Amino acid sequence: MNSKFVVFLKAFWKKFREEGVFKESAALTFVTLLGFVPFIIFILFFIPELPFLKSVASFKDVLISVFVPSSADQIYNYILQITNSKIPFNFFNFIVLLITSYSLFKIINDSFDNILNAHEIRKKSFFSDIIKFFGMSIFGSLLILILLSATSFPIVSKFYDIPILQGISLYVTPFILLFIIFTLGFIYIPSVKVSTRSIAIGAAISSGIWIFFKAFFNFYIIHLTNIQVIFGVLASVPIFLFWIYANWIIILGGVIIVSILEKRHIKNLADRKDKQLVRITFEKIINAGEREEISSTALNAEKVKQIISEIVNEQPD
């Protein structure tokens, strides 16, 4: 068991370095800054306004509190202010948000496909990507809405009055939300189909690491550093940037876990999956012209058969 775990860790670290996760996370951090808020606003278009559940308010508060650390309070308030602003639902605004959100989805899709070696597997079509994008956005929003709505039921609310359960819910609820988000992301974003087992394991590990890292991150920023002395009123900006950067490292790490479980972590393995690869070495003294031809050309099956036939039929001296 320990040997398998060590092998897994070695494969994970090797894949982590090969994919340049730190560099890829930095690129995705910049893209996220441009598309994060429009994506949240786009999702809010699909959430019904139910006054007795306060669905939209609950959705925004919980979603932003999960994704934005409390140590970056200025960024938190700014994003909350943007999402609370009333945007008229018209065709033009919908198209702008759709394009911005879909562009973010496509960039993340390319990153996931690179890790899963999925580019050679399936030709992508705009129509199928749109279906995946809407499926992830709408279905994910409804699942999270159902979960948040369930906490407002009287029978559930009584359990939250228990002090022990209140403390547990601070970690359980975000874990469930993140697990749903990771699961939907691992299902809809890649261009290849991934097994449910691999998705569940990758989503669970990523969600757990995310929650523990957020707790440590907030504790470190609040108690162990004095970043306001260096950056002043802009202290929340580098905090938020590093937070997004670290989140992408965790997300891409989860995709690497899925790729290892699916045995897609080896480059070009995907397009060799159903093929037998044979390496044959010939050593034969022949004419210079033939030697140049054979040594400098990729041999096809017919040429290999011809060479083998000549060797087999060659009469010994």
C-alpha cells in the first residue's frame, strides 16, 4: 500500500513539473481576474428569485465567501457590491456576459485537456462546448441552490442550533459546495469522458486541500504578517492575486490526480491506447544507398515485412 502511494506521489510530482503548473496557474490567474465576476453574474441570471428562500442573496454570499478569503475584505466587498448591482436583463448584456464567461470556460478547457492529453482524442466542436458550458453553469447552480435551500427548512435549521454542529457546518458546507463544483468541472470541462471514481477522488482531495489551505491562508495573513505596512490600502490586491494563483495550483493538481487515476498522465498515451507499439532494430551490412534509405526513413509496415522477408529467405554462405 505504501509503495503504491509513493509511486503515485512520484508520478504526481513528475506530471506536475512536466505541465508547468506554476506557470499555467499564473496565466489562469490573469484570465480569472477578467472573467470571474462576469461568470458569477452570468450564473445569477439562471437563479430564480424566491423571496421565502432568499436564494440569490444566499447564493452570492456563500459562493463569494467560499472563493474569496476573508483576509481580502476589500476585494470581497467590491465583488459583493458588483454582484448586488442591478443589471438589466436584455439581449446585449446577456451576450456580453455569455462571451466573457464562455471565453474563460474555453481557456480552462484547454488547460484541462493538456493535462489529460485529450487534444488528439476528439475533435472539438463549438456546439458541444456550448452544451457543456450551459450544462455546468445551470446544473451546478441548481444543485448549489438546492443545497442552500435545504438549510432553510425548519427540520434542518434545528440541527444548526447545536453548537457542535455549527462548528462542523463551517467546514462541511463549503466542502460539499466545492465537491459539487469540482465534480461538475471535471465532468464538463475536459474533452474526454472521465470515470466517476476518478472524478470523485480528485474532487474530494481538491476540496479538502482547498478548505485547509484557505484556513491556513487567512490565519497567516491576519496573524503572522503585516502586509498593510508594505502595500497600504492596496493590501487586499496582492492577497487576492496570490489566493487565485494558489487556487489554480490546487485545481490543476486535482486534474493531475484524475489524469493519473485514468492513466492519462503519460504524454501521447491517449492516442496510443488501442495500439500495439513495437520497436524493432535491424543490423545488416548492405549497400550504402540502401543503408542511407533505411536509416533516414520512417519504415512503414510493408517495408518492414520486406526487410524481414529478405533476412529470413537469405541463404547462409
